Amino acid sequence: MSMSRPRVFLSAVSVELRSARQRVARTVRTLGYDPVSQDDFPTGYGELRQWLREQIDGCEGMIQLVGDAYGAEPPDADPEFGRVSYTQFELLHAHRKGKKTWVVLIGDHCSRDHATSELDLPENAAGLEPAAVQNWQAERRKLQQAYLDWLVRENHLRHTATDDTALENIILKLRDELAKLRRTDEIRQHRLWKAVVAVLIGLLMLSGGGWWATQHLTTTVQQAAVVDAEKIRAHLLTTIEETHRQELAEAETASDWRERQKRREAADAAHAMWRMRVDELATSFAEIEARGDSTSVFRELSRILAEQGVDEAIAYMAAQKTSILQSVRTRAAAVRERNRSELEPLLRTAELYGTKGAYVESRALYAEILDVEPDWPQALHAAFWFHIEQGNRAHIYSSIADAQREYVAGDSLVRRLTELEPANTEWQRDQLVSHNKIGDVLVAQGDGEGALVAYREGLEIARTLTGRDPGNTQWQRDLSLSHDRVGDVLAVQGDGLGALTAYRKTQTIAEALARRDPGNTKLQRDVAASYTSIGDVLVAQGNRVEALAAFRRSLLIAETLAESEPTNTRRQHDVAANHQRIGDVLLAQGDRANGLAAYRKARAIAERLAERDPTNTEWKHALAVSYQRIGDVLVVQGDSGGALAEYRKALAIGQGLIDHDLANTKWQQDVAASHARVGDVLVAQGDKGDALASYRMALAISEALARRDPANLGWQHALAISHQKIGDVLVAQGDSGGALASYQMALVIAEAQARGEPANMEWHRALAASHQRIGDVQVMRCDRAGALAAFRKSLEIAEALTGVDPANMQWKRDTAVLHQRTGDVLMAQGDGAQALAAFQKSLEIHEAIATRDPANTQWQVDVAVACGKLSNHKALPVAERRELLLRGREILQELNREGRLHPNQDHVAMFDAALATLPLP
């Protein structure tokens, strides 16, 4: 005997707690009960009380979620309960009917679909005075508070959900109480079934004859229904022959003899086939009848076929088709629902395995459940999130390849979900999550284009969802994070303006959500992350002043969040990441002391995190990055020994990481970068041989990555940089031929990059740098014509870049440096006039850049050097040359007094020597 499942009514104010109610519905369903709410029986606005009475009366119990909103109310006061909202009416009616009720108070940290300030507003709020709107809202808040007070007095309010997890746990803990409803419902259904059976037995006895009469009647019916196979065969033969004659007649209507012949042959073949099958078909009817399990429709079909022929049999079945298909579909649905009801405890057990960390058992159970019920939405949804969580774990504790396998498995499940229920917004959001996770893996593998496609697919889903319900906080946050991911890829591709646009969209949404819910730490973190992303782009554009302000704003939020959640390692990591970025900017501005202090704060946090969880590869990676940054400062301070020690610590961690996961290309790139940094220090120490060895180890890793994916332009760029560094050492060793060969290999790669992604400005800048280095070698080889041609190619590219993004100070600086190098060659060729123009242009650009950020030490040094270059031109008056030298020397002396001048930048003695060569005034 099949029994329907007990029903539980879920009550909540939809505009505030629809998502929470849907989560409760899923939990209730997995416990073996059918949830009932307005989500399942959509109704429009208007009088709902009769509909609510009918639904509640048909349920065994009610769970009500109580939040801040009063909600919609009937057009007039209820005769029994007075002025109440529909949600309040639901509980009061259930209470009067003696239904079991549970009330859960929704705490501040639970998810809400709309902020409290947006609840209980009049429909035409935009057309009313603010005071009227406030009065309307305040009145309903008082009514809701009165309802809460009543719940407390009547001892209804026994559960409070502090957050979403607590809410789910509360519902799970109701298992035993809900089980009482199930037993009561089963007893009721058993009694009903017994009553029905008793009535049927009574009717049978009244018909006279009891058991004997029943058996006799059955035997008579079966005997009367025996099929005459010979009659069926005769009717089938008649139909087959008539069909053959018709097909032959139709064949004769063809105008072409070949077509007529083809149709005759087809008719004859069909006729022969049916003649061969006629005995089999006729006998099959008799055999099915003989089994005794044929339906009444089949028996009637057989009778009509035997007595009236094929046409009447087909006509009869045409009339029966709709009811048969509907009956089968209904029975299939009932079987499917029964299967799912029995599988629900197993589905919940699979989730329980996950909570215990028994992932092998959980995975196996999900697979078995979906093997039995492959189209069960709740199982697909639960298994999808299992794979997502496993992918997240693999990303941290295992490998990128393992993470990708999990995310791809989850994606196949969510695609089935959206095919089954394309209008289900929850499944659509699952699809968005899947796109983002796959995009994250592609980023880690260096496939920026593939990642961008995945992220943009997710972005479109987020736009669709927010367009459907702009007030849904979760969907708005999804949209914000989608913009952020797109911005990340564009930033890597060198599209600074595109990235900045995406990040500012993220920031706008994040700040609006945070203002709506100031206590939500997740939303506050989103705001901090948006400032960090914007700061990164501003750094790349050379706008360090605004970048520093953005990073400090992010740090302030991150520190506040970390203080409020001291055990949250993610919050601590955010603080460390901001300290690192601030250190980067301070170091670039020449503030080495404060830059080093920032890096050391980051390192202290990274060391604590790595010590707390030694298996967490993300924390290890963060620690390696901290060592690298401190090494960078020590390099600037002239402490090459200390820098080398830091870089080698970073290298040791990085090597351990890639030994753990050879597929993680990000870590391989970091190891290559550490080798390059070690090489840079060794060059500064004069150890060119060991430096060359370090650069070649970096080159080997870069070559392996580039071979792995030749289309990955980022890896090709890293390879080009390795060739350039090797060329730089060979130049220092006097091997101009070897250096030129290395630079030309870098040039070939840079040209391919620029062709492959013409919109990527970083590739064009790399191409300009390759031409510049080749020009430097040509100068060394005394090939001034070749050098001038190379510098001019580089300058042409650099000036085009500044036209694309005039705000990018680094690109402007490139043009100034190239004007200076061009001037040097022109001077050597004796073209004083053009050389003068080049030097003047270089100084003009350097001055404009330095004005943008007076705290940037390098830019101030650039102005001093440009003054020195221009002062060398003997066509200028002596007074002007002296003024330029004095100005340049004063800039350097001021920087030195402030402790901002690196020893390599201290050119004061050179200025003094140049001044000594000038005639006295």
C-alpha cells in the first residue's frame, strides 16, 4: 500500500525571507516531508485567506520564520483575529485548528532578500512624501513587534537562528518532533484504507455468492476474452493486401519510370516483410491474453481486431491513447516520487558523510543515488555542491588538475539541472557558480581567454537574475563578483581601462550592499576587495598616489573585520595581502623604511597562518611572497646578502609547492620568478656566472610552460623576460653577440604576442622593450644606424601606448627614456640639433611625470638625470647648462637628505665633476 507523505506548511513574509523559506523547504523535503508554501502554489495579490485556510487545513504542521517585516495584509480586518498580516494569519489559523507549530526567529546574520529599510513600504512610495512613507513603515513595525511580544507571551518563540547554518540545524533538530506527525498521518491513512476495504467487501457480499461467485465470475470473463488468433490473422492479411494494392497504385502516379520502379520495389518489400510477420503478430495477441495480465483495453483491442479488423482497432486505440499515456505518466510520477522518498535518507546520509570528512563514502553514495534517480533535482543539486566543495579543497590541499576534475563533474550535474528545470533560479545560480569555478581553474592554468569566456557566461546569468529581482542581495553580490573576475582577467591581459571599469562596477554594487547591511562581514569584505583590485590597476597605470589611498582604505576594512573575527584565517590573510600591496607602493615611491615595515607585518601574519595549518598551500604561497617582497626592499637598501637569503627562502617554499603539484602553473611561474630574483642579486654582487645559471633555471621553467601551451601569451612573455635577463648578463660580460641573440629571441616572442593579442597593451610594451635592448647592444657594437632604427621603433610603439592610455605614467616614462637614448645616438653621430630636441623632450616628459607624484623617488631621479643629459649639450649657453646641473644636483641631495636615495642613484659626484668643467661665470 502506497502512502502520501505528511505535509508541513512553511510560513514567512516572502519579500524578506523567500530564500530562507526555500532553504528550509529543501531541508524539510530531505527529512521526508512535503513542504507547502506560496512558492509551490503561486497566487497573485488580493484576498488570500480562503486559499491559506485550505492549504493549512491539509497540512499536519507549520514552521513559521519570523523576521522584521510585517508583510502584506488582507484588505479588511479579520473577523476572528482582527488586524493581522497574511503571515500572522497563517500561524493564528493553524493554532486554532490544533496544528503543531514551530516558530523560528530570524537573526541579524541570516540572509534576507531585502534590507530592513526596504521592507513594509507602500506600493506607491516613490510618489509620497518621505514623512508619509516613514509613518507607514513605522506603523507596521509596531504591529510586527506586537506580534513578536504575543509569541513570547504564548511561549511560541522557542528557536532563534543566528545565521543560515543555525537555521538549517534548527530544522534538522525538529526531526523527532516531525516524526510524530508522520506516525499520526500513517495511522490516519491506515484507518482510511481499512474503511475502503470494508466497503468493497460489503459490496461484493451484497452482490450474492461470496468467494465462489467471485471466482466463477472471473473464470467466465477470462474464457469469454480468449483471443481467436486465426480471426486476427485473417484481418491482418486483409489489411496487408489492401495496403499493398494502395501503395502499388500510388507508385503508378509517378511521372518517371525510374521513380515508379523504385516505389513498386519498396511496396513489394514492405508487403513481403509484413507477410512474414503476420503469424508472429497474430500469435502475440493470443500469448499476451493467455498470460492473464493483459489490461482491459488490450482485451478490447484484441476483440475488435478479431471481430472488426485493423481499421476499427486503430480507431479504438486513437480514442484510448490520451487516457493510457496520462495513466502511465501518473504512475511513473508516483513511482518516481516513491523512489525519491525512500532515497531521501540516503541523500541526507551522503551529506552527513561530508560533514565528517568521509568524502570517499559521500562520493560513492551520491553516485549510487543518481544511478537510481538520475533526474532528481534535489540529488543533483546536493551532488553538485559536493563536487564544488571537493574542488575547493583540491585547489588548496591537492592540485589544480584535481580541482578541475571536481568542477567539471559538478558542471555536468548542474547542466542536467538547468535542462530539467530551466526556469528555476536556484539552479541558474548554481550554473553561475560552476562557470566561475571553471574560470578560476583556467586562470590558474594560464588560459586567460578561456577563463574570460567562462566568467562572462557567469556574468550574463547574474545580470539575468538581478534583472528579475533587483532587490535580491545574493544575486546582486553574484553580479558584483562576476564583474570582479572579468576585471582580473582583463588586468592580466593588459587592458587596464577595461579592468578598471569592471572593478568600479564591482565597487558600486559592493558599497550599496554594505550600506544596506552594515553588519554583514562578507559584504564589507567585498568592498575591501574592490578597493584592492582598483589599487592594482592604478599601480599598473603609474598612479601610485591614488593606488596607495585605495590599498589603505582596503586595509582599514580588513583590519576591522580581522579584529571582529580573530580566528578567521581568511580575514588575517586579507590584512597581510594589503600590507604587501602598501609596501609595494611605498617602495616604488622610495619610502624604503615604511615599505619594509609593511612587508614585515605581512610576513608575520603569513608565518602564523602557515604554522597554524602547514598543509594549506595557499598560506605557504603567501609566506613565499612575503619573503620575496622583503628581499625586494633589501635590494633597494643595498643589503644584497639579506635579499639573497630572503629570495632563497621563497625559492625553497616554491620548489616544495611545485613538487607537491606539478600541474600548478602559477607556482611554477613563482619559482621561475624567484630564480630570476636570485640572479638579479648575484648580478649586483658581481657574480655574473652564478647569475647566468639562475636565469637559465628560470628560462628552463618558462620554456617548459611555453611548450605546454604555445598559445598562452603570458607564459610566452615570461620566456621573453628570461631571454632578456640572460642577454643583460651577456652584455655585462662583454658578449655582445650572445646578448644580441638572446634579445632577438625575446623580440620574436614579443612580436608574436603583439600579433596574437593586438588589444593587449602589455605585449606591445614588451615589444618596445625588446627593440630598446637591441638598440643598446647595437650601440655597444658601434652600429649607430642600427641602434637609432631600433630606438625609433621602440619609441613609435611607446608613443602609441600613451595615446591609448594617457594616464599611464609608466608608459609615459618609457617614451622619455627612449627620447634620451635617441639623443645619445644622435649626439654620437654629430647631429646636435636633433639630439638637443630629443633631450629637451625627455626632460619635459620626466618633469610632467614627477609633478604627478613628488613622493616617487625614481621619477625625481629621472628629472635629475635628464637635467644632466641636457647640460652636456654644448650648444646651450653655459649659464643654462650650469643651471641644469645645479638643479639636478639639488634634487639628488634633497632625496639623499630624506634617506630616499639608493646608492646606485647617487650621482651627485658626477654633477660636481660636470660643474667643475664649466667656465667660471
